[in-house]
Amino acid sequence: MRDPKTIAAKLFEGDRLALSRSISWAEDADPRFPKTLACIWERVGKARRLGVTGPPGAGKSTLVNELARHLREADRTVGILAIDPSSPFSGGALLGDRIRMEDRTKDSGVFIRSMASRESHGGLARASVDACDVMDAFGFDEILVETVGVGQAEYDIVGAADTVLVVLCPGAGDGIQAMKAGLLEVADILVVNKSDLPGADRLQTDLEEATHTRDIRRDGWEVPVVGVSAAKDEGLDKLLGAVDDHRAHLERVGLEAVRRQKRAQQVKRVVGERLDEELWGDGGLGGRVDSALNAGSTAYDIAELLLQDVLGGKLMAQTRDSKTEAAH
């Protein structure tokens, strides 16, 4: 099963080995993945995608686990992508999310995939969206994406979701952190987890005031603040009701148009990643930049010359020629 067409056919048959292999190709930027995606593209777009982000310790994994359970009780199949922090020593994922979701791993209607952050940025966002596309084509009704933190890569990942949940908890200064980190701007729904703890009511009130006093949305959606206690299975029905409300709102304003805008951002990321590889990889422009700096040129002068060459089509041809010579 190493041919994209064969992988696609197996994927449509419900083969989970093909599903795992396709996601691995996406994660590794394997040149076979774009061809695989082209084979399955007609089936991408049916699943509802839910992004879950927020500061570490907010209880995101527990929440995702309980959301998956409620969705399964509603007879919905669920694909989960958990972005794990990488080990600073080996680069491997710690896989803590899989441990916390052990109950779901026994359910044939649930698929869980961990993806290591590896301190990457654009590549992680690209691979994550690609993995969601594969799970979508596989036929899952719901796709849940949990990120490890609140950095730019995480914003890019959850930005590809239809609905973004920002999860906060009382007692950790999360309200102030949310405002400073710009979390209110990415949230479609704000979730106060551990709502049974002291300070939860105050956090919820502060967030409600913040959403009303700051002009953070322009599409007519008023961001709700929902209190839950995922560990105690409290408030999950209300939260899923808010998710349903947001989906209905998207369908009213034009879900496909919203998704196209997000795809356009994905295109920009892919182009940026490919340009970075072509221009700055082995045989790229590092030597030319060093020579220009040694000659006394400023960074801006060098950048202007390189941009002129890129826009004129010269630089890419030179880079390809130098890589070909290096290969021989």
C-alpha cells in the first residue's frame, strides 16, 4: 500500500492502516501525500471540525475526551487529532493525550492520532490540516483538534476548524492571559472549565464583559461563555448546544465561503513553506547572503535584490541549478 491511488481506495473502504499511513505521509511531508489528497479531495468537506485550544492545564484533553463520549452517544463517529508537546531530548511526542483518552481508544467509532509539535510552526499547521482532511475523507462525522498551547502554530491549526473552543479555567489568571494572548479573537465559544472551583463565576463574568466591550467579531456571531466541569460531566450538553448554534450560524452566513477563506490561508502557508525549503535549504541562498553581508551590504539592500530576482523569476531558476550541481 504505497501507491496513492491504492491508499485512497483503501481509505474509502474504511481501512485504518491506510488512514494512519496517509496521516504519516502528511506529517512527514512525503511527496506522495499531495497525490493522495488529490485522489480523496472529492470526499473532503463533510465532517464538522472543532478546534480546542487554551493554556496548558485548562483541562483540554479531559474536555475532548468527554465531548467525544457525548458525540458517540449521539451515534456520531469521531476523529481526534491531539497535538502533543515534543520531548526536548528525543523530539518525540509525550502522548499524554492518548493516555487521558484511553476509554475512547476502545471504541471502534473513534480514531485518535497524536502529532508531535517538534517545535515547528508552518509545517505543523500544514500537517495538522492535512490530517484533518484525511480523516474527513475517511468518513468521520466529527473531527476534534486539540492543540498543546496558544502560540502562532496553534492559532493556524485551530483556525482551520469550523468552530474554535478556547478553554480557560479559574485560579490561573486565565482571563487576563486570554486578553493578552489574543485568545478572544480566535474564540467562537469561550469555555470556563472546572466551573465548580472557586473563582469560576468571576472568570465567566469577566469574559462575558470582555466579549461585549471588545469588537472581536464582525460576522454577527456573539461569542458565548459556557461553564463546564468536564471531569464531572457537567455542562457538556450546553456546550454542544452552543457548537450546534455556531454551526447553524455559519450555514446562514455561508459555511463554504468561510471555509474558502481558511483554505486561502492554508495555500499561503504551503507556498511559504515550499519557498522556504527551496530558497534556504541545501544549495540555497545562505552563501549568497553571507557574501553580500561580508561586502558591506545592509540586510534591507540584500533582501530587496533577492526579492527583485524572485519576482523576476531569476532566483528560483538559479537555486534549482545550484541544487542540481550539488547533487552531481
